[in-house]
Amino acid sequence: MSDEPLLAGLVSFGRALRDEGAEVGPGRMVVAARALAAVGLRDRRDVYFALRQTLVSHHDELELFDRLFAAWASGAAGAAAEQERAAAGMERRPRRGASEGRDGVDGATPALAASSAELLRRRDFASLSEDELAELRRLLVEIGRARPRRTSRRVRPSRRGGALDLRRLVRRSLRSGGEVVELPARARTVVPRKLVVLCDVSGSMAPYARALLLFLHATAQTRHVEAFAFGTRLARLTGDLATRDPELALARVTGRAVDWGSGTRIGASLASFNDEYGRRALSRGAVVVIASDGWERDEPASIAREMGRLSRAAYAVVWVNPLKGTPGYEPLARGMQAALPFVDRFLPGHNLESLEELADVLAGIERRHAA
């Protein structure tokens, strides 16, 4: 069976789960694709447990998963399984050994198992060639769509329960002579939360800056996102990244008055952000992502002070440090130590796999942060 029907059906199912509020990000989708490649689509029970194990992270999501799986399995999975059976009838391949059986079904090519995309996921950004950066740009599009969400104060009709909607109940009962036939409900809607990303482009971050800016460009293609870069001073990039062409966006960013490859003044840059954009309530209630290795040229006390201001305004602060992906890493830099007490999540950012983890965190940060 080819990879395309498998991935297309899985993407539609994951999107349906995410639209209903489940914590399903690109990282979970990749793991789910591997699980389906291992078990195949012939046994519905195997498909069910493979997806439930990889896509459900909370007990209260089981009912939602079961409901959507029942609808999805009869459509996308059924079509893919039919194609798999047809392909098996046309050509009977020799059965693989036990060591290979986990990667595919009866000689079927496993999805994502040996693809260049899978190999690229674990490659350190600092070691990527120009061709690999171009491939990375394509893979970042889906990851960049992950958004933190919040519960709005607005309410809408709901089929999944909620508060009793008395107005609709009365209106509908008039159609049946005053008899209550159904109990309509309403619930608060889930909407995107503001996302603010600050990316360090100083000299110490040079091996990772280009890849992180490609991620920043992919992230900035949707609404409610603000992007900044900093070295010794802060620069707003939201307008420069608005174009759909990532190469044009990078040219605009590097051509601006951004001190690319210079020293690092994290405290001063955060102070500029808090003073100018914090007063505009840009960070109020937002999820703020800071991508930096934490090396500070000035005294770290300024970082602690400005991070305190930022954390009081923001809903959550996520710090992405490429060095955290190095085995044995410890946050010994004084700037990093000053910032960590005000950070809600501390993540690596050295390869595509780590950015998938970041996307998962952003997709489910409201529930995790509240916990």
C-alpha cells in the first residue's frame, strides 16, 4: 500500500480531533503514522488501539476519540484498506522476517520509515546543507500551524453538552404546543490564543537562527501571531514575515536593522519589548515563546527583572534552547539561570523533532498550564 492514502486519512482524523479540542500536534501525528505503518489497516481493532495509544493523552478525550473514530474508520480507513487488499491481490510478495514485520505488512513499504523526511527529523540544524534547509522549509509548514487556544466568553449552541439554553428551549417548545421535545445546550467556544515569538539571532545562535526563522515564518502565516528578533536590540518582524515566500521573508529580515550575528543583550531586548509592546497589551494573556541559548553580555539581573514582568502579563512562557538537545546539557549560562524561574516550559530546539514537541506543547498548553 502506498503512503498517500494512509497519511491523507490520518491527517483528516487528526485534524478532526484537534478541531474538537484534543491535544493532537504534528509530533503525535508522526508517531501515529509509524504505528499505523506497523499494524496496517486490515484489522480495525489494531487500527483503533494504535491510534488511541498515540493520539489520546487524557482520559476525558476517550469518548471524543471513540465517536470520531467510528465515523472516520468507515470512510478514510476503509478506502485505504480496500486499496491495500487490492494491491496484495495483484502482486504477492514474500513475507518478511520477524525483525521486519514490525515495520510493514506482508512486504508493504512502511510509511515514513526510511524516508528522507524521517532522517531529517533528527538532524541537528547546525549540520544541515542548503538542500536540507529547503526540505526543512516544506516540513515546517504543518508544524507552524500549531496554536495555543483559550476558552472564549462567547457561547454558541452545542451538541456536546453544556449549560441549558433556556431561550432556545422556549422557542422550540412553541413549535410543539408548549411540549419540551429536546433540551438545547450552549457552551463557550474555543478560539486561538495570542502567540508571541522572540528569536535570538546573535552570533552564538548563528548555526540555528536560519532554521528557527523558517519555523517563525511558518508560524507567522496565521492570525494572532507576533514575531520579533533580537541580538543587541529588538526588531519586530511580523510585517516582514507576512509574505508566503520564505526566502523573500528571510531576505527582508536579514536586510533590516537586525544586528544579525552580533552579541546578545537579552535583558535589554526584553526591556524594550515590555516597555513598548507590553504597554500595548501585546503580551497580555498571550503564550510567549523565546528561542535563545541564554548567553547574556550584560548582567543577568536585568533578565530576571524583565522575565518577571513578562511572566506576570503572559499566560505562559516557553523557552526554546537549541543547546538543550545536547547530551549532558545543563543550564549553566548565567542568563539562562536567571530566566528559568519564570519559564513554564523549557524545551530543546535543535532539530525538527524538537520543534514537533514545541508544536504539541502549544496545541495543549492551556490544559497543561492550568494543571
